Amino acid sequence: NVYVDVGIGTVNLDSKLTVDGTIRSEEIKVEIVNGPDYVFKDNYDLRSLEDTKAYIAKNKHLPEVPSAKEMEGEGVALGEMNMLLLKKIEELTLHLIDQNERLKMLEEENESLKSSLKPD
């Protein structure tokens, strides 16, 4: 077995396949090691929206997500970034579920208060 690095449009081979230019494909399959479904486990420590807001105010990007400058300089590992984005979507979903439950509770409380104020 002979393994070689391949370059398309470049002689600077820093990976098994290095392409200087656009790659067009119908599909790219990326192997995933650690899918983020752990976000839905009961013991997951979901960052509060207040903490997230403070982090964004200080760092100008989401927690755990590389800054634009880092991504522009180092590139993006697609498998890793897709799992990170999925994690963020799952965290947002948990926050939305919580907000929805709070909204329902407030609506019920509001209706109860309104009906208690109505004259008989």
C-alpha cells in the first residue's frame, strides 16, 4: 500500500488532500465522534441566558464558538463546527421550551387574576 498526499491547484501539501479553490460535491460525509445529545440529559449544566448575554457583551461571540478572527485565520473543521452548532441549537431549544412553559404559566395566572377582578 502506497499513500500519498494530493494537491489540487497547490504544491503546499499540509493535509492528505489540499485544494486551492472551490470544491463542488453533491454530498460530503464527515465522521462524527461526539454528537451533542448529552445536552438533553438531566445533569447537563445549561448556561443561563444572562450568563450568555454577559459573555457575548465581553467577547463579541458565543461561548465555545471560535471568534470570526480565529475562524478566518485557522479555518473551520466542518465536523466539529456542525456538532458545535447543533449543540447551540439544542441549547436554544431547551431555553425556548423553558420560556414557553413560563409564558403559559403567566398567561394562566393573568387569566386567573382577570377573572377574580370581574364583578359578579
